[in-house]
Amino acid sequence: MEYGSRKVTLLGGLASTRRIRMLLASTAVATSLATLATGIPASAQSVSISGDVDPTPAASPNWNVGGQLFVGKSGTGTLDIEAGGTVASTFGFVGRDPGSIGTATVTGTGSTWTNSGELTVGLFGNGTLNVEDGGKVTDFNGYIGYHSGSTGTVTVTGAGSTWTNSGWLFIG
């Protein structure tokens, strides 16, 4: 992990990183602030979640946001979940504000992004969600291109890849 940089990478191991709150976006003055389990602030525009952080089979996700997760809130942000990495949030937004660009990619068997509420790809900004090669994304309601002027793109490709909406899916 590089503190003060624009990238945070969480890889396998026993590091306790489950209590992270983060906005993935840049602003004119500073990038978003991530408070890690250690309490050390780190700036980030890009986050990669890879592999198991806790080897216990019933362990909670590698990264449990416990609220809203913004990927590209007022700038450009990326979220990569790969190699069995897991993320859980209540609400997910990819490309939230006007002019923002957000890209979330969930790739590989065992890689998941679970939203207990809604997942919006392109709320006011430009959002892209890629679910690839066995990755899985779940939510209650899904939205693609929510407001006028926004752009939302979702691509699900590869064997075993799924985006599951247990409620509704709204396009445009």
C-alpha cells in the first residue's frame, strides 16, 4: 500500500482491512480519503481487491463498506475485484456526479460485489461495470443510465459470470 498515492491494493494475507470507508474519486484539491483498519489515511483513485484476506471460510467480505460505495463520484475512479476478492456495500454508484467517470470490474471465479440495496451504473456521470470470467455482482435494484445526460454501460461476459437483480432492473 502506498500512502499518499492514488492507488490502494489489497492482496491476500491476514491484514485486517474489512472496515474501510472510501469514495473512489478525485477532487480539485485532494483525492478521496480512505481510513484503513489501522487508522492511517490514504488517498485513492484506484482500488484493487484480490484474493482472500481472511482464510476463515465463513469470513465476511475482504472489504465490507457498510454503506455507500462510490466509484467515480466527482472525478475518475476505478474498482477492480479479482482473483476471489469480495466486496460488500449497501448501495453502489459507478459514475455518480456530472462529469465523473467510474469503472468497476469484477473478474474471476469467486470474485464478487454484493450490494444489499441498489447498484447504479451512470447516475449523473459515466459509469461502466464489467463482469468477466466467472465474476458475480448482486443487488436488489439495478439502474443503467439513471438521469438524462448520464451514460451507463454494463457488460457481462465469460462462463459463469452473472449480474443478479433480485428486484428490478431499470435501463435508461
